[in-house]
Amino acid sequence: MHAVRLHAFGPAENLTYEETPDPVPGPGQVRVRVAAAGVHLLDTALREGMTGPYPAPAALPTVPGREVAGTVDALGEGTDPVWLGKRVVAHLGMNPGGYAELAVTDAARLHALPDHLGAAEAVAMIGTGRTTLGILQFTALGPESVAIVPAAAGGIGTLLVQYAKNAGATVVGLAGGPAKVALVEANGADLAVDYRRPDWAEKVRAHLGGRAATVVFDSVGGETGRAAVDLLGEGGQHLVFGWSSTGLHDGEPLTFTPEELAARGITSESVLGPVMIRKAGGDVRGLELAALAAASTGTLRPAVHRFPLAKAADAHRALETRGTTGKVVLIP
């Protein structure tokens, strides 16, 4: 098979497309002929040898990637034969291997796909979709809500805008540049603004006509995140799940002291990692099922930015320079 392998930690150029032996499923496992593989911003940090929610690879070379969709073409010993030939999607968890034509995973991680749900869209929902629904556990959205979504043209941002609009909320989406702003508008935001313009916050205030924001879904941090928080009214929520404005590799999320929060009358909390899992009652698979169901019914419609598998390095570079929209997916 062909796969993308990392032989040394470092820049995107270290990802090489090459022939490798076909993987063999072990007991209780399946092999998936990959139709789409997900790329996450975290992959770019792991590529450089950084640790985070997932450890850096213990040994090199390695095949990155933890989200795949495709068709089961081989079974390990003791695996239920019902899976053979099924279209499936899976999050590979702690064991990477997704950037490949073939990937192995435990059968317990699989979700069967309906015929009408595409592989790329399924990959978007198994990771980005489950994270979106995990974030949404921390707030209640309704007609009285005013939600601000920085990075609204990204994978999670796209879904947050849709979910908030479905709940009847007023939604303000922030994006960088006219093309991304147009995508946010087309996705249904009540107002889409370019956060690169110095007057964007004034445009938001004018549009809201005296209403204050009730929640900021912050994956950006930095000056943009702080300006968005300044739009919150008393009782508002600042939900943090990233800090891309300062760089994943060297930045820090936007934080406030207890005194600042008390003076503003708002809350600020990080909603990723163990706290999200606890909020879900430890049931990450339940979040995956809900995300896939929402995509299957059309309630949520993931945006996908496709790259050929052989161009995985290009996908990493585009992510690192904010040159993508939606979920980045590799197609073998």
C-alpha cells in the first residue's frame, strides 16, 4: 500500500508518501480500505515531536492520522464477520495510522455508515463533529442567545454556526478574509465579519443594536478572542477550546483572573480534554454517534477541504498558515 510516513520530527516536508507493507489486523481488529482520512491541527504539533492530548510517537517512522472512513476488507481472529465489506468510520484513538490506503483498528471503534453519508463527511464528524457536540454540552442555546464564533469558517466553527442557528440563536461569525467571510454568510450566520479589519467589533455592536453576546466559542485567543469577550454581557460565557491566533506550537489560551471575571460578571472555562469527557459521562462514543446521526439527517453539514493523500505535507502547511476552510481530509 501507499502511506504517508514521518521519519524525523520537524517541518511538513518531513512527511513522505511511500510504499509500505500492508498492515494485518490482529485479534478483534479489522482492516479498513481508506476512502478518507482526517487531518487535525494537533497532527502538526505531533509532527514536530510535541506532546498534548496525545503523546508524540514513541518510535519513528510512523504513519500519522487518527480518523478514517472506508470499507472493511479484512478481519482479525475472532472479529465478527458482519463487518466484512461494511462502509465504516472510526476514530483510531491513541494508535495513529490514518494517512494510508489501509488502516487497522479495533472493531469496537467502528461505526457503520449509511449509503448516503460520504466518507469525507463521516471523517469530519467522527472527530470534529464529536468535539463540537462536546463543546456544546457546556451551554444552552435558544432564541435569547447571542453566540460569537471566531474561526467560523473552520471545521468546528462551521458546525457551531449551524447548531446555534438551528437553536434559534443570533449568530455572529468571525473569519479571516473576504472569501472565508462569504462562506460564513452562506452557512447561515446572521452577521459575518472579517476579524482582520480594525473595526470589526464596532460592526458587531452596531448589528446587535444594544444586545450583548451571551457566549463566545473561542478557539482563537489573542487579541481577537479578547475583543470577542469584550462583547459579552453579564452572565456571558467564554468557552475555550483553542488558541490558534498565537500559534499551536508556542501560544497560550486567553485567560482571565478571578477578579477580572467577577468584575465583568462572566465565566471563562476550558472545555477540551478530561473536562469534556467527564461532562459526557465518559461516553465519547455517544458523542460520535450523535455527531454522525446529525450529519446523516442533514441537521449538521460539515464543510470539507480535500487534499490527495500524497499531498499530506501541503495539507499540513495549509493548516499552519490558515489556508484551509472546514475539516481537512486526505483522499487516497
